[in-house]
Amino acid sequence: MIPVAFTYKRAGSVSEALELAAEHGDDAKFLAGGHSLLPLMKLRLAAPEVIIDLSGLRDLSYVTDQGSYVAIGALTRHHDVEHSDLLRREVPLLAHTAGQVGDPQIRHRGTIGGSIAHADPASDLPATLLTLDATLVAQGSDGTREIPVGEFFQGLFETSLEPDELLTEIRVPKPASAGAWSFQKFTQRAIDWAIVGCAVQDSRVGLVNMGGTPLRAATVEAALSDGAAPADAAAHAAEGTSAADDIRATRAYREHLARVLVSRALTEARSRV
Amino acid sequence: MKVDLTVNGKDVTADVEDRMLLVHFLRDEANLTATNVGCDTTSCGACTVLLDGESVKSCTVLAAQASGHEVTTLEGLARDGEMHPVQRAFHNEHGLQCGFCTPGMVMAIVSLLKENPHPTEDQVRQGLEGNLCRCTGYHNIVRAALAAADEEKVTA
């Protein structure tokens, strides 16, 4: 399969990437690791006229300790998030989840920023960063702004990024109890997207693939704060969700999976501390 | 556009379409046909090569993205007529049936052993989650990976 013809541009700096984006507007797409966009282009579900390759922006690949939070450059690859000693110590949920994305080859290319900006509700990292209450930093021609992750995902593949804005950094607050985490992912085959997934950190619960965006299981969280046991709180996991009926699973099956996986995740998170 | 890659240590330059995929560049421009196109959807791993020493699926990388970088294909593993330890292990352990997935499996294992020189069997199986064998001949492939890990001097 071959994508529709496009013009390839390689940005040498963030400012050059922003200039190219401003010049080409909606006709252009940023390309990070390319493991979400290129498959869509090969299937001709996406056909940008201009590709702005960000892979030369090496200074956007880092994981640094900022005291109360860990700063992750948007172009940090899943492989590097997975193997970061800092993240394994301070935010083990994120390091672990990065290691569950796709397969080793995909993790050698795919980036955390690319995964977030692509905003696929079936992806592992958007729901995980939602669970971790991350803050996203975007740079545009007018400067930078911080976007709470809860305001970032607007719909299926839709974010609050402007067309001429570039996601540059992900800031992850260090959890109160780093060890109280779990990530559950139910798939048909090893490398598939989750039919349903679930991330837990402390008493926060995020859901993968239970609607058009990654979701927080608000009713479960409320039940936990009222002192409900994990299994009882997990019974609320499908409330407020809008899971799809598709070839992999019916909506009812996804709702069942959400309850089961949330229960497992809450139990595992508690058992770790 | 002009792309300039180092493939198996040799400079390969070509004027190609911006949309050319790395796997097509390797097969049609560099004339290296060990790298197979299997599923063409980033699933099967038959097109796995090393990009700057790490395994990638070359059906999901543009030749343009790889320009200025180093690519190693299966053809680049043997040294002075001597098979690479992973190739030798595939031979000794009968790690192939029809052979279609083999180039990708070998490259994925070379990358795996570089990152983790002494993996457990479970780590090998997890590490090969991105490579499908249509003959389902996984047991001997895993045995080959473990046998290669036992050999010293496993280098890409």
C-alpha cells in the first residue's frame, strides 16, 4: 500500500516546524514517529498534501525531574519512556504502559507526543496520561500554553491543539503513592489495540476505548472516595461511557470488560502498596 | 527528492518519490530483497530492519525519514562469509519452515539481544510479539534466539 503523493519537509527546529505549519495550514500534518499517521495514509484514510517531519528535533526527546513533576519531551519514544529510570521510579504506571504499546519495533519509532496528539481513544497512553492528571505544553506562533489533559481530548482523533500549534512537552505530576498503580489491557492478539483497557493510579481510574475519547471512570472514583471496596466500586465502571459496537466486541461486552478490568486494576494497585 | 542512506555500511543515494517507503527503497533502489513485505500494515514484522541499530518495520518508515541514517538488512549481518550468530542459531535449531518471516525474525532478535543479551524464554516471546510466523513455527525460533544468546560476541 502506498500513500497518496505528498510533499515531504523536514523541520530543523520547532520554529521552523511552526513556520511550515502556518504556511501550509490544514493541508499539512506533523509526522513524529509516524506509526499512527503513516498507516492511515497507506490506507488512504488520511491524505495530507504536506508532511512536516519532526524527527530532526532531537531536543524534544528527554525525561527530566522537575521536582513535583516529570517533564517528558513530546518526541520521546515509547522505548525511552519504558526504560527511563526516573519514570520507573517516580511514575511506574507510565513507564509500564509505554512498554505495552504495540511491539518493540513500534516502540522504537512511536513517540509519546505523537500518540497523544493523534488522540485515538483505543491507544494506551492517552487514558494513562488522563489518569495521571498530566499537563500538556503546546507551542504556537504566539508562544506556549499549558493545557490540562482533561481539556485536551475533544473527540475521536480530535484535540484542543490549533492547526499551527505543536505539542512540545508532557508534564506528569509525581503521584502521591507511586507504587499504587495498575494497567490492564484486553486484546485478541499480542500487538492489538485494547478492546478495553484500564489505568489506575491511587484512586484515579482511566478507561481505554470506552468512548470517543479516553475517559475517567468518575462514578468509580466517587465510590472509592466514599469508601467502597474495589469490587463494589468497579461495578460502576461502564457508567457514563459510550463504547462502540464493532467487529471486535459489542458494546455490552466492552461494558462487561470495563467492570472486570477496573476491578482487577484496583485490586492490583492496592496489593502493590 | 534525493535520499542518502547508509545501507549495510555502503552509501546508497537515489532520487525517489517523497512517499516512497523504506522497504521499497531497500528492495527496488538498493536491490536488497531479503527484506519482505508481508502484511504491509505494521503487524507482521516481515519487513523488520535495523535503523541506527534498532529494529523497525520498514513498511512504516519513509525512505525520506531514514535519509542520513544507517540501515542494516539481513544481507548486512554476515561477516567475511561467516554467518551472524543469530543466523547460525536459526540454521542449527531449524528456526524456519517456509522462511518468509525469517529475515524479519532474525533482525528482530539481533535488536532484542543487543538490548538484552541474556533474555529469558518469556522475554524472547514478549520481544517477538511484533513478528508473526505464518507456519506458527515459533518454538524453534525462540530456541534459536536463546541459543544465539548463549554464544558470545553477538553483534549487529
